[in-house]
Amino acid sequence: MPDKVVIFDTTLRDGEQTPGASLNVDEKLQIARQLELLNVDVIEAGFPFSSKGDFEAVKAVAREIRGTQVAALCRANFKDIDAAWEAVKEATAPRIHTFISTSDIHLKYQLKKTREEVLEQAVAAVSHAAKYCANVEFSAMDAGRSDLDYVVKVFTAVIDAGATTVNFPDTVGYTIPHEFGAKIKYLVENIPNIHKAVISVHCHNDLGLAVANTLAAIVNGARQAECTINGIGERAGNASLEEIVMALATRKDLFDYYTEIVTQYIYPASRLVSKLTGVLVQPNKAIVGANAFAHESGIHQDGVLKEASTYEIMTPTAVGIKKSSLPLGKLSGRHAFQKKLQEMGFYLNEDELNRVFVRFKDLADRKKTVFDEDLTSLVETEVIYKSVPEHFKLLELVVLSGNTVKPSANVKMEIGGVVQGPYSTFGDGPIDATYRAITHLAESKCTLLKFAVSSITGGTDALGEVSVRLEEDGHVVTGQGVDPDVVTASARAFVNGLNRLHFLKEGGPRKGKPEEL
Ligand code: KIV
Ligand code: ZN
């Protein structure tokens, strides 16, 4: 039978110590409700003595949350402990969490106390807390850098004084997994009354090892993991709840432990915490980052479409993400591309698909991400309006513009199968110069009725979409052009319009209004 690992969530306390992430009472309550849905075992709601607001927040969480233990943090002194109890006492399962440093470096420079004095204070604090509540956690701050025999001594004494959980924090994220695991093993083997308490760990991420250290501790006897949603917390943050939980769930072959977390609530919890704290989740963050289930390379996309487990070690739905995404970029393959178009309602034949795919690859080479709107434009230009013969083709366009030159354009076209140009001319701006050159080469008498340019997607690498309306001999047509370069998009739109005019003048098969082309 696997052992349970208690999940102690400290998003509302250590997580709130993230610079700029402070939460008001209402926001703490919203997150606490989400943590209850997630089914964490303990919610550390705050540090009541630290501020009136935190006192109120812990009180509100303790009153409302019924299905989860609620803990309040306090230093190892009576005033702090009294405030913690006052705030948390209405919880269905309250916990007092008291702490004092045990490392020589903290004792010397911060507390200015001897080891004996700290031991005495720890025991007095736990005894005081135990008078209020049977559920007392003691933390030896900076335990990771403390003399291990001294921690053994302190833990033995506080367990005798009533501590039911003893927490071994790597406060400064200094330890390395095999070393941290060995320390936990040492505690298990050397604390005579350890069977009366749960060993907890609380790892910070200064070396990026918080989750690895936590897992190493579990393997060596820790049965409570302190963690936060999205790994937020003091400095580089805490061990991330979602990573610990999913590592245990995904590698059951290695870890004979379980948690009672309802993993489908992980992603909603991550979004909520990010929204309310204002701490953004990095895209490549494990489990909850925007790219955690996004497959970019063509080989990976092909594999995932055939069988998700080829490149996914857990399903996105297991953590509350609807489905994997196959963002289209320059590495995407035809398979993913076709699937994407079909999802958008475009069922192209083989030849059409090939043509659009070539244009897509060309675009993806120039643009980081190709959005749905970009694809729609490509299909429209390559397929939907493709039935109009290309009497006019833009072969080359070179534009000179800037704040110290008169704008000019040099254009070469193919018209009715014959290369025309290059022809250069000036204009009021680069687009005006381009249109003058095209008009000259095409010998067109059309009038430009409307010119509109918009960016299809955001960002400076957005596709520019140009739409024009042209009139000649009673025929009115529209023309569209799309390109990351807005002058090229303008030229394409104009040439597209000229082709439609030509098509109509040649008695094109359409009987409807020209605008409907
Ligand atoms: O990092 C730490 O040591 C803490 C304690 C208060 C548990 O946050
Ligand atoms: Zn901490």
C-alpha cells in the first residue's frame, strides 16, 4: 500500500512573499476556495501577527474553508502564537505553525542567541501552542544549513513538547537532492520519537532544485511537502505544487506514494493565482506553462496526432488543460497543418493543400507564430480567389523610402505571359509610388475608390492585410493582399484587383455583382 504525502500549500503565505504579490482578504479567500477544490491537505493562510490585513485574511479563510486544515504561521514567541491562534481557531481543523532558525549563521547574525537559548525558546513556543491546539507544526528555519545533530536535538525536544509535524526547510535553496535526501534519512534514523510526528520539507528554489529536493526527501522519509501553486514565493520561489504532485503521479513506477490532489483543478488554480498575484507564469513552466502541452516541431506534431503518448508523458486533461496545442511555425509538418485547416473548416484537395502549405512555410520563415487569421488569409488568397486567372503578376518590387529621400518604387511584372519592366517612378509615399508604377506597366485606367490597411494579428511582425476597391468601365471590384511587408501587401491587393477587373472585362463566368467576386 503506497504512503500518502501530505500536501501543505503555502501559496497564501510564502507565495505571498513574492515581491509585488500581496493579496487582500477577498483574493485570499478566492484562492483558498480553489485550493479546497484541489483538495490540498493544509492551507497555510498567512502570518497573522505580521499585519492586521493578514490576521483578517487568516480568520476569513479559517471561517469559510471547511474541508481542509488551515494553518497560521507565527514566530516562536507567545504574542505571535496567540495572534495565530486567535486568527485560525474557527477552522474545522486549525494548525499552529511556529518557527525559529537553527543554523549557526542565523543564530549568530540574526537572532544573536546561543543554540541552548534557541532550543529552549522552541520548546516553550511549541508547549504554548499545544495548549491551544493539538495540531502543531514546528519549523527549524534554515535547517538545510544547520548542524544536523543540533536539528535532531531540537526536533526530539519539540516532539516531546507536542509538535505533530516537524518541518526541515531549505530556506535558502542551498542543498542538492542527494544531500538533502541523506539529511532526511538521518533525521528518520536518529530522532528517537520521530514516530510521533510527520517529517515535512519546505524547499526554496534558489538553485532550481526545490522540487528535486522535495522528491528526494519523500523517498527518504518525509511525508509532508510544503509547496505553492506556480512555485511562487520568497526570492526564486518555493517547490511548485503541480510539479511535485504530477511527478509522483507520473512516475508511480519509482514513487510508491500518493497525494489526494484532484489534479484536474491544477490548471484553473494556476490561472487564478497568476491573475490575482499578478505573477505571470513563464511559458515553458512545467505542467502549467503555455507551452507545457504545445508541440512545435513537425516530427513531434506528427507523433502526437498519431498517438499522444509519443511526446506527452501525461495528458493535458489530467491537469485541467483542455487539449494539447500544435502551434504552427516553421518546423510544423503537413499533417498538423492539414488538421489545423480542417479544424478551421477548410477541406482542401491535395493540390490546394500543397500550394497553401508552401505559402505557409514561406510565411512561417518570416514570422514567429502563424495565427488562425493568417491561415484564413492564406487560404483565401491561394484557394478561394484563385479561380481568377493571374493575367497580371507581380515579379519584383523594390521600394526606397525614408525621411530624407523622395519615395520611389521599382516594379517588374508579368502581364499576359510577357515580362514588363522594371519601371521606376516617384510618389507621395512608397505605396503611391508602387501604385503609379503598377498602373503604368499594366496600362490601367482604373480608379482607386478605397484603400484600407489593417494588421491581421498583433505585434510588429504582424501580417499586414490590404484591401482595395477599384473601378473601371463600370466594373467595381475588390482586391486583397497579405504580406508581413505592408507595401508588398498593398501591391498584391492592387494586382489582385486588376486581375479581377481583367477577368470581368474578358467576360468572366460570374453573373453576380462584381463586388461579390
Ligand atoms: O523558508 C522558510 O524557512 C520558511 C519558514 C517560515 C517555514 O518559510
Ligand atoms: Zn519559505
